[in-house]
Amino acid sequence: MNISLFSEYINKGYSCNGENIVLGGGILNGEATPNTLIKIPLKTLNRHGLIAGATGTGKTKTIQVLSEQLSLNGIPVLMMDIKGDFSGIAALGEEKSFITERHAKIGVSYQTKSFPVELLSLSEQNGVRLRATVSEFGPVLFSRILDLNETQSGVVSVIFKYCDDRKIPLLDLKDFKKVLRYATEEGKKEFEAEYGRISTASTGSILRKTIELEQQGADLFFGELSFNIEDLLRTNENGNGFVNIVRLTDIQDRPKLFSTFMLCLLAEVYQKMPEVGDVEKPELVIFIDEAHLIFNEASKTLLNQIETIVKLIRSKGIGVYFITQNPTDVPSGVLAQLGLKIQHALRAFTANDRKAIKMTAENYPLSDFYKTEDVITQLGIGEAFVTALNEKGIPTPLVACMMRAPMSRMDILSDDEIKSINSNSKLVQKYNQVVDSESAYEMLTKKIDTAVQEAQKKTETSIPAPRKSTRPEPSTAETIGKSVTKVVTSASFIRGVMGILLKIFRK
């Protein structure tokens, strides 16, 4: 194929007048094409995206490159690090010969650099503790997380209403369970008088689902101090955006907690961030690694909620990027919202693999330069098909791209380096303090104890003391005489004596 024609076509499709980031250079016939740069406009990065490909094809390094370029442009990043292999972005990279050669082919200069990082945690791992209160979720979102039916959701709404009316804080799952039990036990009459009867069958089902969520570690997530979304939007003294890494290596087997956190985060960002419309660059970009963990375990209601938020959150200046092995892991309703697609190699080991590759190829624009279905299995490590949106929102041509290398370390941080980041973090000092405010559990426990004490006092005052007899106490002789008389006149005694007499007379 004509290289100059290809280069002209790609350069025209990826030309930018405004600020942009460079992903790498175009590839034709398996070779990098000089002076054919793949540029992505900053103003389109809030249109969301997908990064897909088989294990070991370079997805993590692609995310690292994107995060670095965003940070350099003053755009903060939130990265969900499931595998724990992303932390090296905080350390200076190392220039090696294969990196220098790659960049020479692309036509992009290379330098090493480290980036400002915050390490966050949903569990007991070291880092900034991420928490949210039950009240902040609200009854609708909390019901959807628990996958409740309409009747059960109504009960949750009543629980929230009761707490709101009486200014009882719902902070953690312990609080919610306490109010749930109170509604059908000690506080049954109080609830029925104001909100109607609540079925014990409904509260029992809700309680079981709450315990299921709790067992996946949600008791660590629900509580105080709630994380402020604005703390994700920081830049350092050089104007570089912070890369906020949520360390999730210990919750891979707890997808319910992961999907709960993600939905809470997206909902919180959407609610609290102002409407900005189309901006020159996004306010925040979120990368969700191993995205299938959200979609595989989520209920239909939860999926609809995620799809709705993804559609609407763009107007807040937020870009959401899903990382997974195969695009088919992402529901079609969400996939349709993704403007930037970076597709690394897929492997065709089975018939099902070949079907999946064919379906994947059909999701990309047609090209005169590639037979997509074939090339997608031949891409090397650090190479990917790319299609994006240009500054006018029009899809760009499909191009095989040789990705630039990360400037930071392409490996993880050591334990000492992690401790150093956390010890110097202002957010760790802010959020890792233990806060145990008086909330629903304590307030209702106190209310129940007070009611029990008052009931005991009433019982004690309502029972009259026994009256003392004015008759003199009987003497010992009188007592013994009465006892003997009682025995002699008893029916048992008489029957026994008569039996003995009959035996004597018969003899």
C-alpha cells in the first residue's frame, strides 16, 4: 500500500488545532510510519473510552501513558488498580535502548519523569481510606445496591424517612440494621402509627442482603469520615494533576463491594460536580480496570443506573474509561457511549475466540488499509487499533498505532516507597483518623434502654406491697398438731389404713 497516501490520510484524520495528547505513531504493514502521529484532542476526553485486549498485550502501559499525558496537562486521574501494577507512575522511569528505538520510529522525543500520586484504599491496606455514609447513598441508590424489589425498596424509604424526621444519623451498616430491627420489634407501634405496618418478611430479606454486602467488606466502606470528591481534583506546585490510585488488590473476590463503590463514586461525582458542558479539557478522568467485575455481578437495575450515569456525567467534565480483556464484557448500552477506543491484540485459540474477534472487529470503522479481523490478532505488545473523536466530535479513521512508552517506572513501588508516599500525604492525615459519632445505633439503643427502665419503674409502683396479718403467729405445738391432723385426715392416709385393716380381717 502507498505509505505517503496512508500518512496523509491519518494525519488529516488526527489533526488538532487545540491542546492534545500524542498516543504514538501509525503502523502500516507491521511497520511504524514516520511523521504519522496519533493525536487525541483534550476537549473530547470527557466522551469516555474503552481500552481492551488480551492479557500481556500492553493495556496497563497504555493506561500509564494516558495518565501521564493527562497529568502533564493539569488533568487529575482516578485509577482503579485491581492488579496492583500501576503504582510505578510515582517513580522516575529508566531510559533503555528498546524505548529509545521505539520513540525514534514514532518521531516523539523521550524523557523520564515521575508524577504526583495519592494511594487510596477501600480496605485495610495502607493509603487514604475511602468511606461514605449510608445517608449519602439515599434510599433509592441503597436499594439498588442491595437489589431489592419494589416492596422492600419501600421499606428502605420508610427507614430513611424515619431517620430524617427524627434527625437520627445513618452512618454505617450497623446503624441501618439497628433501625431495620427496631421497625418490627421495639418500635413496631411507633412505625405503624406514622408510616403503616412493616412486614417482618420484608425486613428479614433486607437484613440478609445487608449482611451479604457486609461480609464482602462493605462495613469498612460505610462510615465516617466521608471522602470529599474535591480532593480528587488537586494539582501539585508544578501544575501537574494528581494521579489517585485506588488499591484494590485485596477485593478481587468481592465484586459486590467493588460495584457498590464504583456506583457510589460515579453518583457522588455526578451530584456534586457542577455542569460545565463542553470544556477545553476534562476536570477528571476515571480509569476502571477489570471492568467486567462491575458488569458481571451487577443486577439489571444496577446496570441501568451505571449506564444512565455514564450518559450524563460527560456534562460535568468527567471522562470514564473502562479497561477489560474483551469489548463484549461491556454492555452495549455503555459501549455506545465510548468515544475513544484502544484495542490491543486478541488471541484466537478457540472457536469462541474467533467469534468474539469477529464481533469486536464489527464495532470499529471500516478501513481501506486494514482487514481489521486479521490485524487484530497480529498486533504486537504495545500496539493497538485506535479510533477516537476529533475536535468536531466526528469519529477518526481506524489506525494501528505503535504506542509511546511510559516516562515513569514500568514496575510497582516497593513497600518503603509506598510508606514514604503515605507519610507525606495530607489526605492520609485527614481521612485516616477514627471517627465514631453518635448515630442511629447508639441513639436507638439508648431509647430502648430508657423505655425498659421506665417500664420496670411503672411495674414496681403498680404492684401493692403485701399486707401484714394482725393475728398472732401460731406456737410450735399448734403447728405440729395441725400438720398431724392434716396427715391423719387425708384421703391417701385413710385409704392406706383401710387397706391394712382388710388384710388383717381376711386372715
